[in-house]
Amino acid sequence: MTEMYVPPGGPPQGPPPSREILQTLGEPYIRKLLQEHYSQLEKSAIRGMFPEDMTEAADRSADFFVQLLGGPPYFSQKYGPPRMRARHMPFAITEAAREIWLGCFKRAMDSLEFPANYREEFERFLVEFSAWMVNRR
Ligand code: HEM
């Protein structure tokens, strides 16, 4: 049950989503998107995995996404190397939890009208990266 699981696909191989996404949407939009993702998580079946203060959690995630999209390296400056799979290891992330997480992100994108021309690329990143966060069967 608690045995660690390593996804056979290995670490994500693709490039990060293009910098144009951040340049076009701006940092405040990315922060709002992560707040909305966490407010979706708050209403989800995996709410119990997350800390009580979802606003702070959303801010940490936004720091990561702004950095990933080519903005200032907020996440590394505040918390050190991303090492996302390792940081997620204390949480039991199954494929089922991943699907709920992805659903929350997609609803956040819907509700903030994430531009259609960037959506496929951004979602591809989320799908690939989240596969690598799965750490339990
Ligand atoms: C694209 C995939 C993902 C990215 C980019 C991502 C990003 C992050 C970041 C930046 C943090 C904050 C880390 C920290 O404060 O040290 C975090 C925390 C966390 N993530 Fe993820 N994550 C992803 C997938 C998932 C999935 C699939 C789950 C569970 C289904 C998950 C559950 C959590 C939990 C429980 C935390 C700790 C609480 C929190 O700070 O929100 N993550 N994630």
C-alpha cells in the first residue's frame, strides 16, 4: 500500500510551455489561475491532502508556474530547487488522485477562459508532468 511507485514513462521529456504564455497573459493571470485551481481542489474529493490554508498553497504553486513559464525564479529563490517529484513524495498520489487534480486544473482554465490557442500546449505539460508526480499504486 505505502510502497513507492515509479511511473514507467520516467521524468517529463518535453520542453516547458512557451514563454509567450506568460508574456501574453501576465503574472497576475497566472496567480489567479492557481488560486482558482486550489479553490477547485478545495471542493474536490482530494481536499484532505492539502493544507488548511489553500491561499498560501496556491501562491507557492503560482511561484512555481511563473518560474516554469520563464518569469522570475520565485520558487527557487524562496524554497530551493523545485525537485517536484521529491516534494510530492509525502503525499499519496495515485492515478485516481492525479485525474481529480487535472480535472480541477481544467475547470480553473475554463472558468478563467484560458486562451484556446495556448490551451493544448499548456494542458500537454500538465498531463505529462502530473504523470511523473504519481508515486503510489
Ligand atoms: C503538473 C503537475 C503538478 C505541479 C506542477 C505541482 C506543483 C506543486 C507545487 C509547486 C507545490 C508546492 C510545493 C511546496 O510548497 O513545496 C505542490 C504541492 C502539492 N501538490 Fe502538486 N503539483 C502537480 C501535481 C500534483 C498532483 C497530481 C497532486 C495530487 C493529486 C498534487 C498534490 C500536491 C499536494 C498535496 C501538495 C502539498 C500542499 C500544497 O502545498 O499545495 N500535485 N504542487
